[in-house]
Amino acid sequence: MRLRALTAGAVTAVLALSMAACGSSDSGSANPSVDAGAQFEAGTTMAKLKTAGKIKIGTKFDQPLFGLKGLDGKPAGFDVEVAKLVAAKLGLSADKIEWVESQSKFREEYIEQGKVDLVVATYTINDKRKERVSFAGPYYQAGQDLMVKKDSTVDGPEALKAANAKVCSVTGSTPAEKIKEYVDPSNIVLFDVYSKCADALRTGQVQAVTTDNVILLGLIDASKGEFKLVGKPFTTEPYGIGIKKGDTKFCQFIDDTLKAADSNGDYAKAWKDTAGKVAPEAPKLPELSACS
Amino acid sequence: MTASNTAPPMIRMESVDKFFGPLHVLKDITLQVPKGQVVVVLGPSGSGKSTLCRTINRLEPIDTGLIEVDGRPLPAEGKELANLRAEVGMVFQSFNLFAHKTILENVTLAPVKVRKLPVAEARKTAMELLERVGITNQADKYPAQLSGGQQQRAAIARALAMRPKVMLFDEPTSALDPEMVQEVLDVMTTLAGEGMTMLVVTHEMGFARKAANRVIFMSDGEVVEDSTPDEFFTAPKSGRAKDFLGKILTH
Amino acid sequence: MNVIFDNFSLYRDGFLQTLKICAFAAIGSLVLGTLIAGFRVSPVPPLRWVGTSWVNVFRNCPLTVVLFFCAFGLPEIGVNGAYFWFGVTGLVLYTSAFVCEAVRSGINSVPAGQAEAARAVGLTFTQSLSTVVLPQALRTVVPPLGSVIIAMIKNSAIVGAFGVGGDLFAVGDTLTSSRGEAVLPVLIGVVLGYLVITIPGGLALGWLERKVAIAR
């Protein structure tokens, strides 16, 4: 874990530098306007949170562009901005949010145990996860893609086998499972964090890194032009907001919030301030799935 | 040096000095032991006689001076030194038989490992040697199962198995119960009678009188007297030797 | 607990991978550690120096750092290879320092007279170490060596995170994060896997300890 922290720290520093170079504003971008007069039906999660005056939100701390803890100790990124939108709608300003680092493997546990009220952490909606938690959204549609060296001829997952290429991903991640359909298991290299995959790609230990395209964007941003995105997503990864299982009213509230943010431009702004620095084209809000 | 004698002495020490830290344990020792001679080294404890014995096969390295065995200077640590040690038999006060090997294995180990003798041949020789020292029936036992006297005789057999040119004995009877001293001395006396070159550090005056050709008396790291046993025991020249003999003989 | 039975083949593969890592690492570190212990008691000063530095470096470095150097440092200087062997190498380097110290303490427990007698009959340093001193050291060395090896088996979990993958601990990771299984039952399965290796290992060591004790 110490190592992970170290690596994360290093990545943070690099990214902070590169962001500073872009001449952009600081990580605490203009916060969405707080809906101070919000009223909620008694007994709902919304009412409870509003009364409590604070909210615990799980996000990644090591995910460039989506949720990355900065030098000021606060996470920044698209996920973080989306979470702030939800909080604002509850009448809670950004300083009322307690950020909880939520690594992939602990997300369900955290929601079930109430360690967090909601999770916005590049969290793909799938059936297995739906057995334990409910999802609002999706608020973004990612897809698994490949990152290769600038001069690589690999043009899609199908080319990997022919090239006998080694592919790197993170232990226990969905992309690591998915890539097994395209390459021999002995050619899959797994690390605990993606920054190590990037290093392995740079030193020629592996020929490709695979995960969701948005994550790869962060790594490409940090590589100073050494890597490129293949650009052919071969899965769809709808990112949802994880909440306690069966909390339909809260789910509906979040969905409404997302729709409102989409129409008033907050959603596009959240992207532009964060991931938009690497991928300028703002995404469309995906069609929301029904709350259950 | 005797120019007329063409054969080199078996042991030659020339101006040897050794220190243990600030302690000067061997002071400018010069001596020669010709082939076939039996030398007994006497002296009070702490006189450096054991150290002298151990420098001859370089178990103790010296600080200055020269030591030659059979005309060859002692080599530095390594294969060559191992070869030289193979030709110098040594018997220790505390026997030092290899505790995890039987008596027979103790005797055959070095011939097989160092001389590369076939195991069968080494065993045959070993059994002959064990017979010579009178412990054939102990061959398959482990050292801890033997009495001290038997162990020391086995240790002598182990040294002889390498067919050494010279034998060093470092107080071979000092760790033995009194009733076992004689059996070991008997083996040594026989060996002396067969013409083996021997350097024996001991307190056994009887052995010195009976089997030695020469007595060296050491005190405070120096050779104080170097004479025949008769001369030494009947007419010691130095005060320190007289003093030493006085204490030994009254006991 | 169903998670264990439902994913039995995954657990089995992880178990075999861990076993494979441990088998190579145990053999490697025992051989290397004994060799380094030989260096440390050698009469040749440069060898002693190498032995001492070796122990000081690898015993005092966190395992993750050693593994980091193997998995990322070696490719950095142009040494490319399978992460499995990088991981095993790192584990061997790290464990060898502890094996060395256990063996050295065993060597020191053998009375000095034994080595002296061995040298006096003409055995070289290597011969006296291998035929006289080490066999007798074995008796005192088995228990601490057992602890070192068991610690190594548990340390193999860290190796999995350096590109090796597929080991027991990584299987736990896969089940919890990509398949969304509850952490606790999954980890119980992982622990059982390690126990299947370490407990018989401990029993075998106990047996070995009794055996070498009788052999004298």
C-alpha cells in the first residue's frame, strides 16, 4: 500500500505540473451553485443528508482526470465535479463533502457498510454489482481501449494475438477479465496500479495497456507524447453512481439532478474543467437507466 | 644451519613473532626439527607452547618470520595450504572428532576427499589403523559413544590415515581422565619408536623422558632451554626451568 | 463460503501459481543464502565483504523496493524478461539475506574445533564447510530457516502485484473487484490456500528437525 501511495504521489506531482503548464485554473474549479432552499420528503436519504448538513462521497484518489488527490489534499476530476453537482442539489456546498478514497475492490463494501453515502468512482454498472448496490445514471459512457507506443502498429484488440503482444492491466479489474477474450492469459501482465503498466510499456516489457479509454487518456497526458490511444473502444462501460441497494428515491433524485445539469450546461462545464483538458469534445449525457 | 646436511629439516622456524592483540605470545622463535626427531615442548600454561604448535600448520598465522615444513615455506590460505596440512598430522587436546560421522568415517573422510582414494581402499587402511590403536570394535560408533581415551586414539588414527610426514600433538592427554592417559601415550610411544617426526606439547614428564629425543622449554613466549631430556630433567640451566620442574615434580 | 466452491478452479490455479513461485524462490534462496553464508565466514576478506554487504542491503530494504528494482529497474537498464522471473529473483534476493543469517548462526553454533580439525586434515575451506560444518549446523538451522521460508511464502503475495499475477492473493483481488464478491469470504479462501502450503510445510520442518537431531 505504501508503494501505491508513493506511485500515486508521483503521478499526482507529474499531473499537477502538467496542469500548471496548461495554465488552467486550480483544481477547485468554480463550484456549482448550491440549492439552499431544497425541500425533501421526510425519511428520504435526501432529507437525512440535508439535515445532517454533510455527505460522505467515495471516489478514486489516483485516477487522473476523474478523481485524483491533489497537493491540496482534495480530489479533483470529472467524477468529483459530478459528485459536487449532486451535493449542491442537496443544499450542500463543496466544503460539506467528506471525500473517501474508494479503491475498486472496496466500493460495494463501503456502500453496504454506510462508510459512504454515494460512490462516483469510474464505477461501471453491471449485473453482478447490481446484486449488492443500486446505480443512478449512467452519467458517462466509457469503453475499454488500448494504449500503445507512438510508433506501434497495433490497431485494435484483434491485432494483439498476431503480434504476440503482452498486454498490461490492473489485477482484478473488469478490463483485465475482458482482455482474456483477445489474448492468451500468459501474455497478460497485471499490476496493482496503471502507472506501473505505463512504465512497463515505456521499457518494452509490454506492448499495450488496456483499460477504459478515459483512464488511458490520463496516462497519455502524462506520457508527453510517448503513448497514443488506439481509439477503437471494444466494450461499453456505463459509469454509474453507486448508492445503497433499493434506494429508488435517491436514485431518482440523482437522475433528475443529472438531467438538469445536462440541460443547464453544468454537465458540460464539469467535463471541460477536468477531462476536457485532454479530450476537449464534451460527451453527451447517456440515456439514463430506470431506477430499481 | 648445518651445511653438510643436504636434507632440509622437517620443521624450520626463523625469527617467528606472533601477537594476540597487545600480547606478545611468540618472541623471536628460531628452531629446527630434523626428520625422525621426537621433540617435547614443555612450559607453564600461557608460555606460548600450544600457539607454537598451531603455527606450524598455520592454524594460527604468524606476524613476522618464516616457517618451513620439509623445505617448503607455509603458503597463504588456499588450496596449497590445504595440501600442506594434509601432510602434517595434528592431534588436539579436545580430540575434535567429527561429531556427525562414525569413527570409521572420521578416518576415511580426508583420504577420500583430499587424496581421492577409492572408498574401499580408504576403509581398508582405516581399519588397519584402528587396529593399530586398538579400537577396531568401535569403528561404527559415533564419537560421543566412546571414552575420551578411545576418542583420542581414533583422532591419532585419523591423522595417520593421511600418511603425514610429521605429527603435531597439542596437549593430547590434558583433557583425559587419568586412567586413560596411558593408553594414548602408549600409542604415541610406539609411533615415536617407528621413526615418525613428532612435536609434542605436553605435561607428561614420563613420556618426555622415555620417548623424546629433545626437550624444548618455553616460558613467556620464548624458548628458554633446548636440550636432551636427560640434561633438562637432571641439570636445568635456567632459573625458570628449575622453578617449573620444582612445581611439577613435587606434585 | 459459496464463493470458494463456485470459483474453485480459479483458486486452484492461484494456489498452483503461488506454489510455483514459492518452490523456485525457496530453492533459489536456500542455495544462494547458504553460499552467501559461506562468503561471510570465508577466510578471504573480499568475499566476507561481499557477504556482509549483501546481507546489509537486502535485509534492510523493504521487499517491495527490491521487487520494484527487479520489475522496473531491470527493464530500465535494458534487461527485458518475464515478470515471473523478475518476481522470483526479487524474492530470492530478499530471502537469501535472511537464509544467510540463519545459516551463519548455525555455523557459529558448531564448535570451532570441528572446523580446525577439518582444516588440519587437509580439507579446503569449501570442503570443510560442506562436509563437516554445515551438516552439523543443520540441526540448529532448521527451526529459524523454517520461519524464514514461511515468511517467504507469505511474502509471495507481494510478488503477485509486480506483474506476475495469477497467484492466490491476486485471485482474491480479481474476485472482489471485478466480480464484486464480498471481501471477507474471498479472503478466507485465500487464507485457506496459504495454510494448505504453510501448515504441511511446518509439519515437514518438524519432521526434518527430529530427523537431523537423531542423526548423530
